[in-house]
Amino acid sequence: MESLGTAWPFETATLDLVRHRDGLPGYFLRCLYSEHEQRAAASEMFTLIESQVSAMSAERIRAIFNELLIMTAACIKHPSYKAEAEWRLIIVSPDPSSAKHRFRAGKSFLIPYIELPIVAPEAHPYLPELVFGPTPHPTLAGPAAWNACTANGWNIDKVSATKIPFRSW
């Protein structure tokens, strides 16, 4: 999979501070929209594991497979979202039981999450544009997104709603 490139619109030094915070390994990965890219990433994952399998225990193989599967799956998106050209920050915890899980209400069940800082204290992050949504309430979501980012130290030039329509199903 591709790593962070030079066309990235963020201040990369700031993001590097965030992705290495608290000793957790973080990876910036480009989302994959075409079936060809998705199949190539899956093939690369299996090739990587296969090349190392003879030198590893079954437990280590499972751990590496799980980590690579999570990273690969997190980057696969439907082709209709290609215009987003999204990159994702993937944080992989070596011991998921050690993470401080929080929970938020979903439509029918609790959703676990781990809180991560979006800004390292020593950074002065800049974002040329924040695109939010889709959401049923864009007039409320835009100012909320702006306030959340600026309250956390981000300098933002522009906030706009995505053109992707909101679907509640």
C-alpha cells in the first residue's frame, strides 16, 4: 500500500507527531477505490505474510495477519467515493486490551472507540480546507466542525459540506 505522499494537503510534520504519540504505531494509508487496487492490496498482504511464514510461530502469523487485515480493510472504499481521495490514519495497538475504550450511542447499540489527540501540543497544524458530511444537518455540522478543530489548535482556511448526499439507511 502507498504511504503518505508529497501531495498531502496537511502539514505532514504535525501529523507525524500525532501518529507516533504514546508509542502506538500509526500509518497514513491512501484509500483504495477500484477493485484492481483492492485486489492488489490483498495480494500484497498475503505475499508479505507468506514470505515470512517459515520464520514465525503460528501465534505471530495470526497477529501479523490480523494487523495487516485491519489496515487493508480500513482502506477499502466503494468506487462512488473516489472523488474524496481520502487518506486514513490507522493506529494499531499491540495490546487492544490495554487501550482505554470509550463508548458512544449508536442507533441500536453502543459503539466502542478509542480517543486519540488530533493535535500534538507542540504543533501548529494548518488545514486549507475541512470537508464534512454527509449529514442531515449541514448548517449545524459545519460550524461544529470548525469549532472543534479551532478549539484543538487547528488553523483552517475553509469549511465546506461534501457533495455526497446523506443516506440514513
